[in-house]
Amino acid sequence: MTEILTLPVEPKSVVWNPPPEQLRRFTEEMGNCRKTEFDNVNVATMVVSRSKGSTFVATDTPENHSDQTISRAEFDRMARLQNDYIRTRDMLVVDGFIGNDPHFRIPARLIIEKANANIAGMQQHLYYPATPAELESFEPAVTVIYTPNLKAEGYPEERLIAVDLDNYITRVFHSDYFGESKKGGLRMWNKIVYERGGLALHAGCKVIPVERGNKAGLTVALIVGLSGTGKTTTTFTKQNNSQPVQDDFCALMPGGKVYATENGCFAKTFGLNPKDEPAIYHACASPHAYLENVSQDESGRIDYFDTSYTPNGRAVIRMDDVAGAFDAREVNNVDFLLILNRNENIIPAVAKLEGPLAAAYFMLGETKGTSAGGAAEAGKSLRVPGTNPFFPLLHAFQGNRMLELMKESPMDVYLMNTGRIGGEEKDERSKKVQIQHSSAVVKAIAEGTITWEKDPDFGYLVATAVPEIDDADYLQPKRMYERQGRSDEYQQLVEKYNTDRRAYLRRWKGLSDEIVNAI
């Protein structure tokens, strides 16, 4: 085929844009693939989470990037090694678009070993499709070249995710975890959005029907959060028959306009059940879903609570299989932003952030790490600017751009704790923030039914009342600590948080003084 000339190297063989049925057949031929009780496929991978420690940006000016880098010469050396390998392999090519808005969609390409066809099938679900006519002359703006079975000797765990921002190419070595394909394209899209004057947010989006007085309409919410903190759950949980738009990445542009990225979701499956998360549960039971590292027995029966292999079980589901999904092209400007924080002590279930303080908490990106970020992050307190580990430029750019966007198109901003109040799970005095608590918070924010007062310790507003939450401990943890005779412990945590937060914000060179001085 003449199309092969557009590849960086000629493989042993290549299948261009195979239909979903063919990718499913290729996947079933994999030795680590099993059919489930739902007649979909479940692949057990060698790598079970993102390889942050093996991810490097190619540059000769490392001072322009906040994350680890390799030289351009080293990137070129590894590219030659990968190209030589591809010449001996059967490959697949999948083309499509990141985003569905005709004015803001990015043509993207995945080149992947046929031996790992599940990655191609999963990515095809997430791309918005190109028409046959578009595929005839398709020119990708971003490309992921993926060889899961080629070791990158000398790199951490012999894996490498090499990011060429100048040419919008990501080369992945020796990881068969689908997340590297998905994030490979989205990382480049982060840069494109920034260059167009917006900011890519690691965020879900939903629309919530509300009535205020005699006026009815749709409230648009963005939910920012690190993987595993409840972003997808919050996006899909129903309030007033709300509808999900996107679950992982959105572009926020000047004026408050939102653009979508993916035609499906890469959902975390641990603890998945039809009562708490019916939309995700039923979509995962579709024969079109691709499961990854989900526990199943010999009969194919799925167990979403078994973490003996990994707690980071995943599923790629199509938006077509999500009941009531809302088209991003019809979304109005953003009304409010939630910053998720899986905290375990003194962060309330909800707090309202005003002015530069909102940009400061966005920049802090606080949470407790989960298995989604690998063993090095699981269970540890983290700060990730914007809760976005895939922003490839200087992180100060995120905070500054967010402050600019908030000033230009004001929106309400809230901090929402999806963890615990009063201590870790083993502490009997503590209380878990349940899905129903978070859902009540989202509903009340959309309807404007929360009453607030100033918190003297942190400067944000805390709720005095939230409909459907009767326990005040969730709203004002300070009173909980005082009632339990733990006032000294609370004050020590206040001092530690404020000291650590100020020091953290000051470490980002170029970050606006308004943000740095907000804490």
C-alpha cells in the first residue's frame, strides 16, 4: 500500500485501520487474553500501571521542562533502535481524532505491534472516528509508536516513554499497559491546547439539570483530579438526571468554552458495582468493552473486588455504551470547577475557593496516591500541579494560565474531599466520605443550596449546611476534632499544611506572585 510510505519505517507487515471486529479477533489470539462472562475480552498485562519513572522529554534545554529529560541525540538513538525492531515485526495502525469538535479536533495515530492488538482495540474506542474519505489522506498531528516487547536497556525497569514535543511523537518501549498509548496522545494534546491559549485539564465534565426559581437550565461542571481519586465516579454519578460529557481530559479555553477529547473512558474497575456506579458497571458488561487486569475465574466470572493481581484493574468502554452521555459540542460555558483531594484528616467534604486561592489549590494538586500511578505513589500523600501528571511544559505555566482563565471568565471553584475525615481507615474515630456524600455536594453546588462561612485557618469558605448531609463532621472537621479532644492535633495539621503549601508553591519558578501569596 502507498500508505506505508507515511510510516517512519517499513514493518514486516502492517494492517491499516482494521475494523473493530478484526481487532477483537487479533486480541483473542493473544495468549494473555481471556473471554469474560460478558463476552468481552480481558487481558492480563506485564506492566500494571503508568511508568512515570521511565518517562522522559527529549530536549537539549532541560531547564524548560519540569519533568525528567533526555537529550535529542539520545532520543534519536532510541528511535533508530525502535525502527530497526519494527522492520522485523507485524504492526497495526489505528487513526482517529482527539476531540470531536470540527474546529478543535486533532488527528492522531497509533502504531502498535500486532502481538498487542488489545491496545489498538482500546485506542480505537477512545479516538473519535475518521470517515473513510478522511482516512484516505490522513495526516496525524500526534503519533504514538509503541513496541511493548522491545526492552529499553539502561532505563528504569528497561522501559522508556520518550516524548518528542517538537515533532509530536511519543515512542514507548517495553510496557504493555494501555495507559501509555492513551496518555501518549493526550500529553501532546496538552501542549497543543496551551499553544492555542487554553489549558488542558485532567478532568471530567458533566451537565446537571437545575431549576432556580422560574428558570431551568443545564449547569456545566468540570471535575479535576488525579487518577483514582474519584474523577470518573463523580462524573458519572447522577444528580438531577445529570449527563456525563467526558471523564478524563478536557480543554478549557478563554471565555469558558470546553472541548472534549475521547469517545470513551478508561475506567478504574476496583469495587465497581451496579448500585454505586451503574453507568460504568453496565458499560463494562458490554461485549464491546476491553478489560485489562480484572480478576476473573476459570468460568469467566468477573470479580471487581479481587486485587490479588493488581488493584489497578481497568476497562475501556465506549461512550455509545454509556446511557445518557452528552455531546461536548453542545456544552455551554463552564459554571463551576471541582478540585478533588483524597485527603484523610482535616479537609472538609467541600470548601469554596475564591480569587487567587482557587488557582493556588489548583496548583497544589493535593491528594493521596493510588495504584493508578504505580507502587511508588500508592498510599502516599502527593502534590501534582493541576493534578495533571501529563503536562509536558513548565508546571508554573499551568497555574498562571488557570489564573488568567478564571479572571477572564469567572467560575465558582470548590475543593472536594473524596477520602476520609479525622484519620486513616484504621482509626475508628474517622469517617469515610461516601459516594452519596460527594453526590449530595455536587447537587447542592449546582442548585446553589449550600450556606457558607469563612474558615479562619485556611481562608476558604466551609459549609454550615448542605442538603442531604446531616452529619456536620463532614462539613467542618475542626468541630469534629474539638469534640474528640484532638484540638492540638488539628492545630498541628493546620500549621504543617500552611507551611508546606507555601514552600511548595515557591518552588515553581515563574509562578505568579498572586498564586504564591494566596496561601
